Amino acid sequence: MRDAEAELTRLLGEIDRAERERERLGGEGAAFERRWAEATREAFGELHAADQTVRHLGRLEVEVGRLTAVLRQGEPPPLEPRVRAGVAAAARRLRAPEASPRIAGPAPTALVAEPELKALYRRLARLLHPDLARGGEAEARRRSDLMASANAAYARGDRAALELLAERLGTPDAGAPLDDAERLEHARRRSETLAAALGRIAGEVARLGAGRTARLRREEARRQEAGGDLLAEAREGAEADAAAARAAALASLDRVLAGARLLDRAREEALARESGGGRPGPAPRDAAARSPLVRAQVRRGAGPGAAGRAPPPGVGAGLLAKALAEEAAEPAPWRAGLTLLAAASELAGRPPEAIATSGGLTERWEALREGWPGAPELAWALVRLPRHLALGLRLREKGVAAGLQLASADLLPGVEAALAEETVRSLAREVLSVLGPRLSCRRCGADVYAVHLLRADGLEAVHGLVCPRCASPLRTFLRYGPPEGLEALLELSLRVGLVAELRAGFGSATLGFQMLPGERLRVTAAALARRAVELCLAPHGIDLAPGRLAVLSGGRELDGGEVLQEEVAIRLAVTGRAPADEGEILRRVHASVARRFRG
């Protein structure tokens, strides 16, 4: 019996030493992990966000390629049920978490098979009740901690842990007297229990000493001896990896944008096959519409829920409108600017050429953030998008577009509602002002982002790109077909005040002349007459001297140098010995436009 008790004493001593070592290693490891987290949390957070964006864009790349193949080759045949079940099972195995390593020592005993365990737990609960504490708050806290350990051990069916706790408290296993044989058997069982507990604690000590945290602590000590700083090096390494991942995200975005253009061409080819009566092809609209990675199309004027997928939880059109108004009023309104950039890209149908690549998008963002102190680089902003924005694919009238977009088409009314605020309109003017091509102005000599407008409309749409500094026309062109890209943003440009418009009646037609707001405030009657002849009449072979085209307001002919007021109705009329009246001129212009269109 003395030998058995000596063995129990030895085991208890080793357990005490092992537990102290476990507590020491655990405490030092926890302190190191806190220092590690404080030093590296932000850098590794940036790395995680960038890696997630790279993975997401990779999925978009694959989906664009798949949709292009479907349009060109048709849908693949469906899998047989048995094959489909095998694929699903393999996917579940890949998604399942790896099994946790087992702890050394005997497995916990099931509670349902251990009535003695319940009795032992109840005796411990009675002894450890805080109401029995003698010694003030410290003793009550100690008993509460011990009771928590007992509860945890009982919950996992760990009899050894409960018996060890009972041994330390001096709790007998039975109330009746024991003979020598029973005492020896009890001592033997207790030794086995303590040995098992010691094995588990030793295993935990070994894992703590050999784990990642311990290895990092040893490496930190080694670096300090060599004059280095492990935490600073880890932070710098994570920052470099995050920067590389952001660069990879931009490169992947370029591939997605290019893939979307190929997808559009494949769709046009499929439509041509169908309309030409050739080999039957797949339904080009359905292929993209069925994809879970392609978002529904934005429709102007559609109410919430009319355009497809619901907004993310906690994000709605009303909340977005409020957030945009608040962010636009900030000293660095880059978040609101990013949202307006996404909305403009969507309303354009196909993204304008200026932002159709990551390089162009980055250049425009750099131009914008010069006026937004504290705004981050584009790559950082794209991997830290707010919940109402996304990098993705979306349906449009003619196919699929890609890039920065709203997370849901139902959020567009929120952007439009926010434009009621002047701060948001002002920010929208800034965003729209950089979406044109970069051109050199011959008049003022500046390299500028040209502003797109309709130099003339009503008879034939004459598009123009003008210098934002001196209002000089840089390029004039005609465009037939539905507006997309920069041309599709004219309505928004007018609404926010980037472009102004002067409308004038001419016979039965109403002519529109768009110009920059500053130029609109200075335009004279003579300048309007010259513009009407140059843009609306001369291209169709109508030789009418500017002096023969009068500008009328309220029945009165205006003097050539008179500035045209914004609120006054204007009409143009042919005067003097003109070759034709307004009606005849309009018929000749319409005929010329029809011939040009057919050509």
C-alpha cells in the first residue's frame, strides 16, 4: 500500500509539473500571438482580401470561357445520374474539413454508459459550490473556475479529469470503509487514471513545444540575437505579398474584360447562325442568363425588384442613396466616387473605352483621386469594395459586360435618388469628366480628357468631343445604332450639369445644341445661327448664309451679339431671299439623312 501511495504521489507531482509547463507554454504562446496579431493583422488582412479577389476573378475567367464555348459549340450533354452523384460526392469530400489530430491517451467515455461518472460529478458539484466558499471573493472565484473545469470534463465524458480533480480535493470515491484488497485495487485504478491524465497533459505540452507558435517564438529569439525583427519582417512580407496579389487581381480583371468582349462576339456569331438558317446554335441569351455568376441587366426607371437579383442583406436602394449623400460630402469622397463610377459603367451598357481595361481604369482613378486627399490606389479599393459594389459579369441589351458594377441591379434607383443632392451631382460631374479619350487641344495646347456631347440633334445626331478648358471641338462624328459606351451617358451628363443644352425650334422640328455650361452662358444669337448652318444644314448640301438664318425670341428677331438667356424660348427662321423655306429645308435634310443611313 505504501508503494501504491508513493506511486500516486509521484504521478501527482509529475502532473503538477506538466501542468505548470503547459500553463507556461500556453501563456507565452498566447502573449506572442497577441503581439503577432497586433503587428501583422492589417497586413495579413490586406493579403486575405486580395487573395479572395484573385480567386473570385479567376472564377469569372473560367465562367466567361465556359459561356463562350457554349455559344460556339452548344451545351454539353447532361451527365448520367450515377456520374452526377459521383461528382457531387467528390465535391462534398473536397469541401469537408480535414479530421482533427487525436489527443494522446484514452478516448473519452460515453456519459450514457457511466452512471458512476454522474455520481462523481454530483459530489464535486456539491463540494465546489461557491456558497460553501470560506475565504472571501478569491476563494469563490477559485471554486467557480474549478466548477467550470468539472462541467467541461463531464460534458465530454472525461472521467480521468474528474477523478484527478477529486483527488486534489481529497474527495473519496466511496463512503463505505474499504479493506486492504479494495484499497489496493482502488489505488491501482487511480494510478491508471492519473497516468492517462499525465499522458494527455504531456501530449499537450509536446504539441505546444513543437507547434507553429513555439517555432515562431524560437525564430523570433534567433532573429533578435542576429539584430533582426521577426514581426516587422513578417508584416513587410505580407504587405509585399498583398501588393503582388493586388497586381495579379488587376491582371485577372483585364482577362475578364477581354473575355467578355470575346463572349459578345460569340453571341453575335450565334445570332447570325440562327437568323441565317444555318446550323442550329444554342440560345445565346439563355446561356448567360442561366449562369449564377452573371447578374441581371440594369433597366432605367425600373422599380425595386424589377431587374433581377435582390440586393445583399443590409443593403437597399434607400440605404445606398443615404450613404452616397453622406460620403459625397466627406473631404475625401472616394467611396461615393467609386460607386458613381460603377453606376456610370453600367448605364453605358458596354463600359466606355477609357475604362475598358484595368490600365485605363487606373489612369482615370489616379486623375480623380488627385482631388480626393486620402483616397487609396485603385487596386486597394477594388479588393476592399463595399457590399453594394462588385467585380462581376452582368447582362446587357447586346450581351455580357464585365468589370466594376453594382452588386444588384435593384440598387440603381438608390444612385439616381442620391443625384437629387448637389454634392452627389458635383461628384458625378468629376467622374464623368474623366471618361472621355485623352486628346490634345490645338487651341489651348493642353492634353485633356475630352467631354462628349451632341453638338447638334433633332435632324441628325452630330456627336462631338470638346476641350473642357476652352470648349474647342476636338472631334466631330456621326454614330448610328443604339448608344453604348460614352454616348449612352449623355442623359446623365445633362442631369448632373456636366453638359448644358440649348433647344431651338426650326419649322416643325426642334433642334438641340449641347455645349459646356460656361459656353452656354456666353452663346450669342449669331453663334447659334452659325452652329445651326454648320452642323445641321451644310452637311446636307443646303447653302444658307448665316445672315439668312434669324434667331427669334417672343416674335422678336435678336441682334447677333445678344446673349441667349436660358429661360427664353428660341426659334430659328429663314429670312430674306433664301432658296427655300423651313419646310422645304427639313424635307431635303431628312432625305439626305436617309440616303446616308442606307449607304
